[in-house]
Amino acid sequence: MKGLSLFILSLLLLAGCQDAPTATEAPARPNIILIQMDDLGYDDLSLHGNRLAETPVIDRLGEEGLRFDRFYVNPVCAPTRASLLTGLHFLRTGVSHVHGGKDYIHRDIPTIADQLSRQGYACGMWGKWHSGAADGYYPWQRGFREAFMAKLYKHENAEGLFNGQPVSTRKWADE
């Protein structure tokens, strides 16, 4: 089970946005955390009744936060991510597959991070981006103040870009 959870977590897209208060004021709006995990089904979490998997941190987030249980996914990850990031059907975003230039969200379509940033939120993204890898398409150019874009399919000794700068580690991607 540990290998499976490492695999799932290594494919995690964790996009977090929080209200950006000044040093003396409390956040006026709720913090928002979106989590996308490849190959994770609704009933794979103990929160949803799985008796074999122990997912206490995700369970606690789900119990204490607001959950949306009616987001429909696509057969592959990039179109699902495009829908999650834009609120649009994946075919309207320009994303129809995972490679061959078919995984770029159109630049004229705002992401949820673009929208939340305009409302004063500070947004960050960590993990698998897979929504465009060229100038103008990177997460730090799509509304995320900070972003670690993990290199695809490099789980052990993870590599990637942090705000455009190369990063190499001796850790698993989910660490």
C-alpha cells in the first residue's frame, strides 16, 4: 500500500490559494485547497468508506472543509486538470490529451488561480502541472504566485522548476 500511496502522491496536483492579509489583519476569506490525484477513485479514501486505506490527513481536510462530490473526470489526467483549473469542459480549453501539444490550456482562458489572484488571493501550485510547458503557459504565468512544476514521470530523485528555476532533489516527488 505504501508504494501505491507514494505513486498517487507523486502525481498530486496541490493548488492552494489563500487570502493574502497584511501582517496585522486576519484572513477575510476562506483558504482554498484543490487536490487532484491521478488514478484515485472516490471510494479509495477512508473518508468515503474505504476500510483498507488509511487516509487521515485527507479525511480531516474533507471533514473540516467544504467538499464538492460532483466533479466528473476524463480518461486521462491533463483534460481533467484543464477542467478543474478553468471550470470549462476540457475540449473548450484546448486540452484533449496528455502529449503532442494537446496538453496546453489556451492562454486566453483564465485559470482559477488567475481569477482568485485578482480577488487578492495568493495562489501556489506543487506537483504535476501538465497544462503547458512553454513561455506563457507555465503555472507562475497562469495566476500562481509560487509553483513547483515537477518533471513528468520522474518520481524518485525528483526534478522540476520552481518559479522557472531548475530544482533537483534526492527525494521522492511527493516529499
